[in-house]
Amino acid sequence: MLRPMSGLLARLSALVPFLGRRERHPLVAVVRLHGAIGSVGIGRSGLSLTGSARDLEAAFTLKGVKAVALSINSPGGSPVQSNLIYRRIRSLAEEHEVPVIAFCEDAAASGGYWLACAGDEIFADPNSIVGSIGVVSGGFGFPALLAKFGIERRLYVQGDNKGMLDAFSPERPADVEHLHGIQKVVHDSFKALVRERRGARLKEEESKLFTGAFWTGTQALGFGLVDGLGDLRGVMRARYGDKVRLKVVGRSPNRLRFLFGRGTETPVGSLTDWPEAALRALEARSLWARLGL
């Protein structure tokens, strides 16, 4: 009665070495960084470190991950959130010794290019919008409109500059000069980051690269702002083989969130929040519009 069981055990033991040899195809984690950066969009935040941190952590800690691919589609936005996300990516890459490859889709402009610089390599579609290495601030002024309707603006402050750049007060040259000083600091920080990350790969004079202009992926390749042309799947298959596994980490953004720069963290507010939400939506839409998208 023991012989049949002994024979079965022997056959199972013989299979054990083969069970351990199952081929494991290379794994690449994909993180989507889509939308305007910062507090923009209808009722929700745009891209932020708070909204991206969990996905980034998960991507870099996947068992056996060979690389992290960043799918970037952003017209820019907050330089602070751009830098926070950038720094978290670089910190995780160094901690886990995992290479990062960035892929520009419709746009990696301004803060979007800031994010792309987190990649050890950057790829773009020939028609992607890339660059816009500059700083912009915008707003509206309504003093003449108030005067036309006989409306008096009353502003009470403590501190001579507390009402600086108030939209309903006449613009003061000193206020504009102060704003330009702040913009210069941010611009210098952006330029330093691009120099650090791209280094000798830059092939164009800084006087052209750092004007805030943007270009197609093909032009950006010639300037050294990107390393190659191609899409995420194609480049990863060429590098890791046709059997490479691409695992998207996090929730895929829907079309409305993409259009209005919506993230996934902040819940929709009450109906009384709609004026602010509408302004944020217009701000997000204007970021895309200035790129012709």
C-alpha cells in the first residue's frame, strides 16, 4: 500500500526544480503624471505630492521592478509642487537604485518639463510640446471697471505692501518689480535644475533654451532637452524585450479630469464653492490653451 504513494512523492520531488524555473519577464512600473500642477481644476486639486506620493512609493517598491516609467502630460502649474514631486521621485530612485525613464505625451511644458527632468532619460513623441522653461504670473485689473459703475474700492491693511497687486486697485510699479524679483528666483531654480539633470546633453545656447519658449519633441531632441523619440510601450519593449510587463500604478485619470486639471485627492465642495471652482477650471484650461492644446 505504501509503494504507490512513494512513487507519487518521488515524481513530485522530481518536478520541484522545474517549478522554480518559471520564467519571469521584466517588470516596469508606470506612473501617470497627468494634468495641471497645483490647486487648479473644478472642485479638486491638480497634480501634487500629496496625490502622487502613494503611487510613486508603490511603483519603486514593486518586487523585481526593473525601471519606473513616468507618463507625463502636463502644461505646468505650481513650481513648488513640481519640485516636491521631482524630489520625491529622485529620492526613491536613489534609495531603491531603480532607473527612471520619462515619456512626454501631449505636453511636458514648464512644470511638466520640471517633472520630466526627474527621469534619467527623457523621451517624447515627435509632436509633443516640450520646454517652456520660464515663470509666468497672470491676473486681471478692474479699477477702470469699478470707476465706470461708480463703485468705490475700500481696502484696509496693516503693512504698506499687504494690498500688493490687488486686482481692484491701480497697479503700482514697485509691486510689479517685487513680483519680477520673485519670478527671477524661481526661474533661476528651474534653470539650475535643468543644467544639473541635462548637463552636457544640452546642445543649444541657454539664451534660447531658458526664454520660456516651447518646442516640438523633434526640436527638443535637437536641443538636447530629450534623449529620444518614441512611446512608452515601444521604448520599453526595445529595451527589455517583447515580453516586458508594464504595470500601471494608481488610478487612470478620466477625460474630464485631464481637461480640467483635476487630481484625485480633494472631494468636491458645496455648491457655494462654484465661483472659485470655475476660476480654477479656467486657470487650468488657460495653461493648456497657451500651448495650443
